[in-house]
Amino acid sequence: MSKCESCIIKQFNSLKNLSKEELVRISACKTSKIVKKGEVIFEEGEMLNGVYCVRDGICKLSKLSANGKDQIIKLVVKGELLGQRSLISEESSNLQATALNDMELCFIPKSEIIDDLRKNVNFSFDVLKNMSHDLKEADDIIVNMAQKSVRQRLAEALISINSSFGTNPDGTLSVLLSREDYASIVGTATESAIRVLSQFKKEGLISTIGKQIKIEDLEGLRRIE
């Protein structure tokens, strides 16, 4: 099991602001776990007693809407922390986290990290900065839903996944999402997402290899209105 003080993953999140002594203490009480693709890490409404550090893999944060459909709010990748907001607000989780592929997580108990939030100004400020960024992203989602077409939203989702997660050696997007996931990201019916993806394919903007998607014309996607 990797020690927090020597783990390179911490450089990608707020833990980088903790001292070596703080990291050694946290490392002694953390637990590591493997989460299989499709498994739920925590449920919406669940009380979280700590934070998760993503050592490997990708998960989706989603919220169940009134009509019983999931809305994907964010994709969380290697290096990020899960559960920061619940840690500070002391409220139950507002979202559900589900693994999109096999993941390796480290769980840090709330009892160990809460004092660091109170005493280490750089750490607490960085946590707040990340939460502020998440709120901005949530604002953008609301605006996009109201003002942009499904074609625009889906094009932007493909561009974002391409820039954030990169591609496989064959050029396909490295994150494999189901058509239901794409529909959930842009807030539409699965049938609509499938129809728009088919249009993109006919227009030469994307190609598919099985369930994988490859962007063929990035600028073309950016020009969609």
C-alpha cells in the first residue's frame, strides 16, 4: 500500500498542501480499496465519514432527477478527491458516485482530516477553491441546458472528454461511455443522443469502432450551432 507522503497522486489535489507529518499521520489510518466497473462508491443521500482519493480509474457523479433519470454532473479522474463538500457541510451526499472502469481508491476518515482543514490554511483554501470550481461547472451545466441544443451540448461533451482524458492509440476516446451516459451528460433521452451521434457520424465529425467513439473533425464539432 502506497504511503501518502511518497504518493505522486497527491500532487494533483489538495493533499499536496499538507505537511509531511500530516501526510504520515493520514497514511497510517487510510484504507485502500478496489472498486469494479459499475459499482457504486457512495449513494446520493449517504452520510460520508471521510474523503476518497482516486489513485486510478474514472467515476461519474450523478443525481437522480424527479422523472427517475440520472443526470451526470461530473466525471472524476485519477488524482481528484471525492466527498470534500460533504466533509465540510456535514450534510449527506448530494450526488451518487459510480465507477466507469475498475478503480483504486484511498479512503481517509473524516476524524483524521477535519483538524487539518481547521489548522492548515493552505489546505483548507485549496479545498474551497476546488469546490468553487465545481460550483462554476454546475452553473455552466444549468445555462447550457437552457440555452443550447442537444447537438451543441453533445458536441461540447465530446470535445471536453477528448481534451480532458485524451485518446487510445487507435484515436478513440480513452473514456468508454455508454449511449445512456452521453444522454445523461447532456440531459436528453437516450434515443436523442443516439440520433445525434448518428448524425455526427454521417457528417464525418466522428467515427465509431464498436462502442468506441473517435473524433474525426474537432473543428467541425466546435462550429456546431
